[in-house]
Amino acid sequence: MPSFKLNVNNKDYSVDVDAQMPLLWVIRDFVGLKGTKYGCGISQCGACTVHLDGTPIRSCMTPVSQAAGKKITTIEGAEGNISEAVQKAWIELQVPQCGYCQSGQVMSAVALLKNNKKPTDADIDAAMQGNLCRCGTYMRIRQAIHRAAELI
């Protein structure tokens, strides 16, 4: 079994797993961080979104071998002024209902605002496409992203 060196939320880990094991399962089962969720397993819902070297990726379809040696950030490690603004806006506007998809939603929103401090509705819709919310909180998500942009 190969060994992979991972940096998750600025902490180093060494895991002995199959090279094709999805990063999601390594994060949850070997690193022990449960905030990243399994939703569909086919990279369609966004619940498993994490940042790999600052770029949002779907961890359910990303083999651990592709993440080795790169910086992985999960919802537990999201920090800084943009992340704090997103989290504050999420709370202020009471975005979540069930909350299951929210870690992926937040991670996608943080990535958007890192690259675009004043997104339009169209920018938000494009960046958040593929992040599904079964509760239908899309309007509050959009409002919260606009609010977070004001807070940055």
C-alpha cells in the first residue's frame, strides 16, 4: 500500500491508502474531519467541496494521489477575512435549513470571493453552479455572498 503525505488545514498527515481512494474518504476516515460531506459520489452536488491549493474541487472524485504534496483546506480549516465574512453573512441571513450542503456551499463561496470581491448575480450563479441544496436556499445563498462581499 502506498503512503501519501498530505497537508490538511496546515497540518501534515501520512496515510497508507490506495492511490485511487477518493480524497473525501481520506479526509473523513483517516484524517478524522467530518465537515466535508458525501452527497452524490459523482461530483454533481458539491457537498464534498474542499480547496486544493486554493481551488475548489470535488473531493469525492479526486484521487488522494492527486492531492499529495498540495495544500488541502476543508471547512474546518477555512479561515481569514473572506471566510469569516462568508460565515458571518451565512449566520446573519440564516442561510441553512438542514445544513447538509452548507460546507460545500461555503467553500465555493469563499473561493469565488477570493477571486472576485464584487460578484454580480451572474458571477455567483456561475461559481455556485453544481452546489445543490435540497432545501432550496439558493436566494439566501446569493444574498449572503453579496453580504459577505460588503463585509470584506
